[in-house]
Amino acid sequence: MTREVNPKDTTRASAYELWMKAPNPMVTFFKTLDVTNLIRVSKKKEMKFNMLLNYCIGKAAVTVKEFYILPVGEKLIQYETIAVNTIVKNKDGEVSSCDILYTDDLVKFNQEYLKYTVRVAETSQDRDLSDDSMVIGTSAIIDIEIDGAIGMNSGIFNNPFVIWGKYRRKIFRYYLPISFQFHHTQMDGAHAGRFLENLQNEINSL
């Protein structure tokens, strides 16, 4: 369920005034994550690395309340749930978009991830949950190593977005540089930093 909220009734009132009409309200942070435990869990449980990272992204976000309010057009929309988006290679050799509703139950999240990514791949039809959930976008360029990426400011798609490439091995540990883009109306740097710290903690404790 979603509803429009008055910016003045939220903690984002000042940010709304400052950033809603700014030429470029998007901010990008770069961070290198230690994903050693994620790889271990992936191999032990025979679960996909990207699915596990998407799960950790959702789990890291749900404790940061700013993720539940998103600027849409000139409005602030309040959400009750969070979903994580993944990009899927479809049967036509192109890419489609697939939203997965976050749940704290890893087994259920994995089942939904596998079910809907296969469906999207086979039908080439996007699965969009943005009418009901605040969606965190992701994009994995797993064939190459990248240090980060800055997404475009379309003025339409204001959702937070995480991008990563191929993880890197250094001696006995694995590292993954990521970029995290967010709309400054939705959150400040401190909130984004807390999310990234949460993300590393969730990876470590998975």
C-alpha cells in the first residue's frame, strides 16, 4: 500500500525544498565490500551470488526508514514494503527487469527470485512492483571488473540504485566494488552511509 505524504510532515521537509528541483539531485557513493562470506554461503547452500547480494541489499535497507519515502514526480510517496530489482537476460537476447519483494526469509526470497527471474527470462516481460513497493534498482555487469558507475539523472526514475561488476580475489578473500546512487530528497549522506555499513554487516552475518 502506498500514499502521498506532505513533505512538511516528514523529516525530509528541508531536503524536499533544497533538492526536488535541483538540476542534478542524485548522489553516488562508492564502496568496496568484502564478499568472502557471500561466496562461501553461495557455494555451501548452492544459491546464486547475485540473489544473496540482492537479499542482503533488501535486509540492509529495511532498517533505514528513509528508504520508505521516495520522490515520484513532484510528490513524496510513502511505502510499506521494499523490493529489490534485478536485470535478467531474456529469451530474445535482450534484458528485462524483474522486481522481487523483500522478505526476511532467505529460503522464500530465493524461491521468489528463481521463480520470477525464470518467468521474466522466458516471457521477456518486465515484472514491476513499483506501484506497491519502494524498489531498489540493481545492475550487475559480472563479466568485467569495474570500480563503480554513475547512473543517469532522468528526472523520472528516482529510485536508489546499486551497481557492481565482477568480484576480485586478493589472497584468500574476495572484494566487490559497488556504487550506490540515491536521490538527495530521499536521504542524506549519513543515511546512505548507514545503509552501506548495514550491507557489509549483513553480508558478514549471513
